[in-house]
Amino acid sequence: MSYTIDLQKIADELDFDLEDVEMLLEVFLESASESLAELKNGIESNNFETIFHAAHAMKGSASNLTLHEISDIAKELELTARAENDVNYQEYYNKLKSLVDSISN
């Protein structure tokens, strides 16, 4: 799964300078790494609250950068964890990690 983003398009959408979007992307990647670690811990401990919070954080930061695919998966994960549904949370984690890891500009 790869995820190529167009930084100039994001800058235009958000009415930001390209340099600002590059900085925001760096911040996003750092926070996404933290959220993924929290998500992994939540999955391993079967803690729906931890899964919910990690997915919520990732959804918000991805949404702020118009990274819709990541935001949509994180939102689905957030809602699933809130409802404490019995699903394959590892699959969600793998999708999110793959997308974050593959971001290129």
C-alpha cells in the first residue's frame, strides 16, 4: 500500500506556504509514529480506550493535512474501538502503518 501526497496541492487547499506544509508534515509524521506506538500497545493489551485515543489523535492530525485516506481509516478504527467491537485491530494498524511509512512527496 503506498500513499503519495502532493505537498503543493495541500498547500493550495489550506492556503499555506509550501514550507509550512513541509513543516506540518514533519510534525504529523512524528505524532503519527507516537500514535502508532500507542495503538500497537492498545491492541496488544486489548485496551479499547487506548485504541480509541490513538486512532482519534491520528484521525485529527491526518485530517488537518487533508490526508483523507489515513483520516478515514483512523476514524473507522476510532468508532470501532468506541463500540468495543470484536474486529481485527491488527489489520487496521497494519494499514495505517503502511500508509504513514509510504508517504512520499
